[in-house]
Amino acid sequence: MSDAAAGSVTPGRRARQPLAVRLGLSPRFHAFCARVPGLKHMARAEGAALFDIVQGFVQSQALLALVELRVLHRLAEGPAALAALAGPAGVPVERMAILCKAGAGLGLMAERRGMWRLTVRGAAFLAVPGLEAMVRHHPVLYRDLADPVAFFRGETQPELAGFWPYVFGAGGAADPELAARYSALMADSQGLVAADTLAAVDFRGIRHLMDVGGGTGAFLAAVGAAHPGLEMTLFDLPAVVPGAEARFTAAGMGGRVRIVPGSFRDDALPVGADAISLVRVLYDHADSTVAGLLRAVWAALPDGGRILISEPMAGGTRPDPATDVYFSIYTLAMQTGRTRSGAEIQRMLEEAGFSDCQIRPGFRPFVTSVVTAVKSVNDSAQKSV
Ligand SMILES: CC(C)=CCC/C(C)=C/CC/C(C)=C/C=C/C(C)=C/C=C/C=C(C)/C=C/C=C(C)/C=C/C=C(C)/C=C/CC(C)(C)O
Ligand SMILES: C[S@@+](CC[C@H](N)C(=O)[O-])C[C@H]1O[C@@H](n2cnc3c(N)ncnc32)[C@H](O)[C@@H]1O
């Protein structure tokens, strides 16, 4: 293929590109790099990075098959021969051999002397709370993305929104069975979010924390365990909070937590807390809902009170390979919210009257990042002068 034909870029237009991009557009330059020591590794690394993007869906589906066929679970019990994996899964041995090799290519399992074993990565996959459940719900997302052109044009009716009915408001979450299903998925996947939030924020000096949209209390239970003197309030929809009582009782925190059912769309937030957290709540909702919620949090806090927002955040001016792809597209499919950057959240916090905003990029941005701010009545008064 000629250089001009590659990527259908006309030579005149190409001249306006930076030199590095012009070289990237040239298959001849690729071939040159592949021959030259010192440049060879660059050609290989860029090719491998592109191939990873190209094969992402196939990798995910191989993982899903390993999970649904319980291959990784079986290996967690001990090494197994191929036939012992194929039989219970109802997969012909020769096809299971291909799936197992794919699992090995992904680093999840390995074969030694005819026996398959779990690798550290395969073991970690099974151990990360909620990860398996997240992977198992991905077919909904993939169906929504089956025609990505129509999806991005806004011509499809994504299914994902129906999977998470609460985002449409209290009415959408009236079914306790459905609420229990999504709350369990959220609570399972809360472990790493709570750990990374606790690592990012200093909770000392906080007397009473209210977690708004706190689900069945997994985040408060983790914070409460780390800070035994803390008083806590959980606020979530009436269909959701009944799941919380048993958790707090089992954790011996029953006496320290007040559970308040309500909707932040329709009800005032309870007062009394000197800090309010919103964990994986904002990205479910449109800007207008978030603006109202932040104003409600401001109204519920005393002077000097703190707000803490923890959720996966987009990279803003430096798009992030995980959050700007997975979470931004996921929340687009949900149709109701969007994945915001720390800077966007800061702007919304300031518009709601908060000051002293601090953005704390997450240790694992695909798990969470944190933004904190303070309600300072003097600052707000100054601003409105
Ligand atoms: C010393 C010797 C001999 C060996 C050492 C070997 C060793 C021990 C190595 C280290 C092993 C180790 C510590 C591994 C740890 C791995 C961890 C912690 C991995 C964590 C991975 C987490 C992932 C992949 C998280 C993914 C999260 C996802 C996909 C979340 C999705 C959330 C969604 C869709 C939320 C939706 C909510 C809504 C609807 C938007 O509101
Ligand atoms: C993505 S989940 C996060 C749950 C929990 N904070 C966590 O990180 O695991 C969003 C939570 O917001 C709650 N929520 C949604 N709309 C709400 C509303 N109008 N009022 C109160 N809570 C609401 C949902 O019920 C759900 O528990």
C-alpha cells in the first residue's frame, strides 16, 4: 500500500501534521523502524499496544467464558487435567484446549506437565470483591455496544439503563428484589473503593459522617471499622436501605449508625453530620441533578463541614486509559449520567458554594479518585458580595 493510501489521508493534508504523526501515517516508516536496532522496540511496542486495543473484546469474552464455565473456580481447588475442565463445562476437549491456552495467554492460568493451574493473576481475579459479578453483567453493556456507530449517534435504546433502575429516581427503585440485586453488586465491589478512599482521605477530625446514596452501608462499615469513634448516618432510597441494618448489626455498629430512607431528589438531607460522602453517586446523574444534590449537601452541612466525593473520574485534559474508555462509555450507555473529571467536579462544587477543593487522583483510577471540599460560610458570603 502506498503511504498516501494509508489511512486515506491526502498528502496535502498530511503536510500539516506534526512530524511524528506524519511518520506514524507512513507504512514505509513502520517498515524502516522494524529493521533498525534502537527503533525496532518502538515499532513492536506500538504494534502491541494497537493489537491490545483491537483484541480487547475477544480478551473480555475469553475471560467471560472462563468465568461462566467455572474454569478458574475449578483451578482454585487445585491443578486439573484438560478433560476434568472440559467435561463439567460441557465443552469438547479440543475447544477447551483453545480456551485454556487463551487463559494462559491472558496470564490467568498456566499448564505444567499436562496439568492446568491458576496463576497469581487468575487467583487475584477471583479474590477481588465484586469483580467476577461485574464481568458477568458485561453482556448487557456489550449488547448495547454491538453497533457502536449507531450507539454513538444516539440511535440505539441501550439496555443498561434498565439494569440500574434507581438512577431514574425513587419510583424506578420501588421493587425491593431489584434493589437488592443491584445493591449486592454495588456492595460487593465496594471493598477496593472503600480501601482506596480511606487511603486518600484523612478522616481524623470528623465526628459524624453521613453517606448519601450509601447503598446497604458497605462504605460506612469500612470507614466505621477504621475509625471506631465515628458516628454515622446512611441515606439512600427506601427500597435500598433495609439491606443495611443486618450489615451494621453484624459489624457491631448498630448503635453508631442512623439509617434514613429518602430520595435526595425529593427530600431534604438530614442535618447533624460534619462530613458528607457521595461514593459512586454523581456519575449516575445528569448535571442538573448533581447541581441540586451538591446544593442540598451544602445546606445540610454546618460551617466548616466537609464533602467527600469518591468515584472513578475522567482524566480531563489528560484522558485516562481506563476511566475515559470504560466508565465514560458505560455511563453514556446508562443514559442518565456521565463520568466527570476531578476538575469538572471541582467546578460544580464551587458553583454550589464549596471552597478549599482538593483533587486526589486515585492510586488506581479505575477503582476511584477523590475530591474533597469545605463549606465555608465566610467564603461563600464573600463570593456572593
Ligand atoms: C512473593 C511471591 C513469590 C509472589 C508474589 C505474587 C503476588 C502476591 C503478586 C501480587 C498479587 C496481588 C496483590 C494482586 C492484586 C490485584 C488486585 C488488587 C487487582 C484489582 C483489580 C481490580 C479491578 C480490575 C477492578 C475493576 C472494576 C470494575 C470493572 C468496576 C466496574 C464498576 C461499575 C460498572 C460500576 C457501575 C456503577 C454505576 C451503575 C455506574 O453506578
Ligand atoms: C452506584 S450506587 C453506589 C452505592 C454505594 N455508594 C457504593 O459505592 O457502593 C448509587 C447509589 O445511589 C442511590 N441513589 C440513587 N438515586 C438516589 C436518590 N434519589 N436518593 C437517594 N439515593 C439514591 C442508589 O440507590 C445507590 O445505592
